[in-house]
Amino acid sequence: MGKNELDDPDRQKVSAALVRAGQRARELALQTGTGVAVRINGELRVLRGDDLKPKDQAEA
């Protein structure tokens, strides 16, 4: 990546936007009883139920 790409304000916001999108997808999946497809260590998995909750909530 060139310096110009790193200085682009839109590109600087991409990571935060992806995190928010992932959080919203998990919330929606919990509400609708569906799963979310994710890649973990190169393996494609579908997370459901307690696997979608933050660790501190899943144990409660």
C-alpha cells in the first residue's frame, strides 16, 4: 500500500465499520435464530446460539 492509501480518511474507518457490521450480524442472528458464517483459522464455520454471544454473556 502506498502512503496515500493509508492517509485516506475513508480507509482509516474501514476496520471500525467491519467490526460494527459483524456485531450487528451477530445480534440479528440471535434475534432470528439463524447463524452467521465466519472463517476461523482458515475453516468456514456457522456460529449459532451461545457461540454468537460475547464470552462474558455466554457464561452467564
